[in-house]
Amino acid sequence: MISELFSTTVLIGILASGIRLATPYLYAGIGETFSQKSGVLNLGVEGQMLLGCFAAFYVVFTSGNLWLGVLAAMLVGALMGLAMAFVTVNLHAQQGISGIGFYIFGLGMSDLLFQKLMGTVETVQGFPKIHIPGLSDIPGLGEIFFSQNILVYGSYLLVPLAWFVLNKTTLGLKIRSVGENPDAADSLGVSVARVRYFTIILGGTLSGLAGASLSIALLNVFQQNMTSGLGFIAVALVYFGAWRPVGVLAGALLFSMINSLQIWIQVLGIPVPSEIAVMMPYVLTILVLVATVSKVRAPSALTRPFERED
Amino acid sequence: MKSKLGSLFTALLPVIATLAALAVGAVMLLFLKVNPLEAYRALLDGAFGSTNALAETLVKATPLLLVALGICISFRGDVINIGGEGQMIIGAILATWIGLTLVEWPGWLVVSLALLGGFLGGAIWGGIAGFLKAYFKVNEILSTVMMNAIAVQLMLFLLRGPMIDPVMAERTSKIPETARLLEAFRLPRLAPTRLHLGVLIAVVLAVLVYILLWRTTLGYRIRAVGQNPHASRYAGIKVQRYVVVALLLSGAFSGLAGAIQVYGVNYRMITDGSASGFTGSAGFNGIVAALFGQLHPLLSIPASILFGALLVGANSMQRVVQVPSALITALNGLVVVFVVSSEILRRRSQRRRLAAGKEESPPKPDLPRVPLEEAKQ
């Protein structure tokens, strides 16, 4: 049975679904990278994702329009981000705890809306695989890389884009300076509040999109608490990736590949208790944090509210 | 006079935050086409309407209070323990195992050992996160969240496999649960309701935690590290050690909550397979209660009762006006957000009082604001 795992078809299957499953980690992780780079730890990602999941699913379920679903998820995420920004920037609330508050809110709210508006688990027709003439037909590689849906491709495109914005633009410079030394940034005329509002709302929008990718592109269902810790892993990936988009990509792939392997192990009926298999990504997160975190430095102002000295 | 009004206002902030959350809830109820007054009446009735309802509220409040006590310790030490869920589970597993193994032993001894086992189990699970934070700089919020997920899977594995009730193991559709504990091993009931001894244990522990935090060197050092790790280091306090101790103790109380849930309520360990199937999210709601009680062990008592009432009331609200109890989960989230947001008002009035040079009472400590990571650089 174990040997089945190494047949070509299964390996291709594992890699293809690994590429696919990295999508929500990428959207949420890149969004969180932006907010942490500006000095804000947003722990509400999971809640934003859940609401995004539901918004996208419900809109697609009732209207049948996939892009409208994506838009709804991003809007809901942005609104959650706006609230988070107000609370942490204007009211200087403790970021970690308010994030947990937003998580619990999103958890309850998505469940409430699901029970009230739908009641039963339904499925929708999600984003279809894109067939790229030529590339999709390459044996093996075609299935792994070139027959995914549009939201999957979008998440990978986001990585170089985020790198560019953070490192090669004035906006990126402002974000980094606000995260490293808000006082200095402020004295040079950069509005700390405005930059943080931007990054937190951007993070929320991308978390919402991450939720949409789950409910209308990867799994095509909505269930209560369907993210089950995925948003928290995305936050951990930012630490793992040392606050760099490429690092987040590496972490996301590592996780999604292990997840994919675990799913295939269960599909093939290999006698590893499913609970132990499901546990593995979490154990790995901790080990990876132990191995990497102490070696890199977080943005200096991370979790510190900015208050102008009078 | 004005400053008295001011301090009364700041003391009442959590209450105002809750009322604000309930007001938001009322708007949500209107959107759901439910009369908010009717819904909240059902909630009140369900929580306090009869002796049984009241007992049920206190039973629900017990794990919240125990978790909250742990949260008071860790948050005061600037350690954000989100791992109550996992710590409860590990504590309960250890306690249940003791009860199912030592069947020949006298009841009082087994119960004592089991509660101790729960305490230890939670301490280990919290201590791991503390160790990783202190010596490997692993953010404790992330590690405790991961350890929650690991504990849930471990529980499902044990309750579906090695620890499953032998009767259940025979059936085709299996509920993940252990065998029942012997009757001699149950925590005694206090009245002809489901109220059990665990309620009293939790209240006594609240007093002890108060003494620990404000009347012992250990508590002083935990708080000192939480308020200013730099200064604590210069004062010769081994900062890392107290980070571990804070998480260890915090986990221990959650673990005890798990053990008491088994020995006082279910008499077996049982889950529905979901992440919160065993704990009923007490590990999260305990955080809400502790924040509401301004991280004070004694104020956490009424706070836990309030949230216990909300949970019990949510069920009756679901029955009477058909509003899913998830509404209350959402409102709990809002309470957390509102309470941490209102901290700014308390800080302001504190600053005003200091500026006026009238430092009548020692200032209440803020929520931890200086991340420990800085101290280590």
C-alpha cells in the first residue's frame, strides 16, 4: 500500500492538489505580511476568512455569478479590516486580543448567517479549471501546474506583485518604515495611521479572498468553521517566511504539500490513523517556528500602537 | 466628585461594553425579523428563570472561571495564552485515564488524583508553549493555537481508538466517548440539581489566585515581567523562567477545568467530533470572561457567571425564538473587541488623575502592552 504512494499518477495527484491547496494560505499570508510589515499583528484572519467563505458561497449560491461572489468576499473582508484598523489604530487596542475578538465574531457570525440563510450544506459549481492549449497537455507537468482554476493562478501572481510593492515602490517604503520606526516615519511626514489603515484593510480584503478561494474554487461547499485553523496557520506562515512574500510562498507550499499527502494517504487507505495525519501540519508548524523564528527579526514596531508624543 | 464619577465610569466599562454588544445583537435580531425584547427575555429566563436554570448557569460558569483564572495569571505576565481549549482537553484525558485505570482505589483518592492529573496535564500542555516562547522566541499565540488543534486530534484518536467505551466499540456507528466513570468517582452534587462541588473549588481557587498574584513573590514577579521585562531583568528577575511559569500555571487551570467537566458533569469524556465538542469553547470563552473581569481573579467570578448565563440563555433563545446560539458566539467576540477598545478610556482617565497629582489609589495595571520579544534584543 505504501508503494502505491509512489506511483506516478498518485505523485502527480499529490503535487497538483498541493499546488491548489496553497491558494488560501497565499492570499491570507500575503495579506498578513502587509499588515505585519506596517507593525500590526492581525489575528482576526480566521474570522475574516470564514465570513469571506460564507459571503462568496452565498452570493454564488443565490446568483450563480462567481465573480460577484469573489467581490462580496473581498468586500466583507475589507469591512472587517476597516473595523480592525479603527480599533487598533485609533483606539490603540491590544492587537492580539482584539484579533481574537474578531475571530470569535467571524466564527459566530458566519455560523449564524449559514443557519439562518441556508440551513443545510449545499454545493455550488465553483471556478472551472483553465485549459491552457499546449501547456495543459504536457504529461505530468500539465496536470500539476497548468490545469488549475483562476483563483489559484491569482494567488501565485500575488507573490511577485507583493514583493514588488513592498520593496520597489514608495508605498512599500512607507509601509516598512511605519513598521520599523513609526516615530521617524511620522517626523518625515508619513501618516502612520493612513498607512496602517491601508495595510489592515488590504489584509482583510485578501483574507476574504482566501475564504472565497476555499468555498467557491477549491471545496465548493460551505460548512460551519470550515477553515478550521487555516487562518491561524497563515499568520504563522508570515513568521515562517520571515516577513517576505517568497518565504510565505515556500511555507504555503510546504504546508499544502503535506496536507495533500495526508489526504492521499487517507484516500489510498494506508493504515495511518487519520487523526495523526491531520495533526501533522500543526506539529510541523510548531517545529518550523522553532527552527526559524529565533533567527529572523520581526518588524520592530510589530504589535506596538503608535501614539504621537506631544 | 468629578474624578469619582470618572473612576465609576471606568469601572463600569466592561458592563457598558457588554450592553453595547447586546445593542448590536438587538439590531441583528431585527434583521432576522425577531423581536429583540422577546429574544432577550427568553435568554434571561433560560439563564435565571428557575432553580435548575440558575444551577445550569453556574455549572456552565465553572470551566469559564477556571480558564479565566489561568488567563489572569498569563495575561498579567504579558503572555497571551490562547490554548485553553487544548489544555482543557489534555487535562481531561489524563484525569479520565486515572479514573478508568484506578478502579480499585477509594473514591475520594481517585477524584483528588484525577483533579491533580488534570492540573498537571494542562500545565504540561501550557508549559510546552511557555518553554518555546522563552527559549526559542516562538510566538505563544501561534503555538497555543496549533497545540489546540493537536490536542483535538489527539482526543479524537484516543476516544475513537485506545480509550473508547468497550460497549461503543462493538457498535457500527460509534460515538467518540470513553466508558463511564464509577459512581464513587463523581464529584458530589450540592443541591438536587446538576450543581456540583467543582463550582466551590473554582471560587476557592479564585481567592487563592488573587493571593498568589498580589501577596506572593512569585505573583509579584510574574506581574513585574508582564509590565516591564527590561526593568525586571535589571532587577535580577529571570524573565524567561517566569514566562514559562505563567504559561504553565495558566494551562494548569484550564486542565483542571477539563478534569472537572469530566468528573462533575459528563462522568465520561465525550465529544461530537468537532473542535469544540468536548470543551464547548470554554477555553475561548474563559478568555472573554477574564478580560471582562479586568484580569482580576475575583472580578472574574461575576464575569464567568455572566457568560455562563449567556451560554445557557442562548440555548433557550434558540428554542423559544429560533435564533441560532451562534449569535451569542458572535456577540462574545464583539464584547472582547469592545472591552479591549475601551481600555483607551481607562488609560486616559488614569493619566488625567496622575496629571492632576491626585494619586489616590494605585493605578490599575494596563493590559500588557510591551511585547516580551523586545526585552530579549
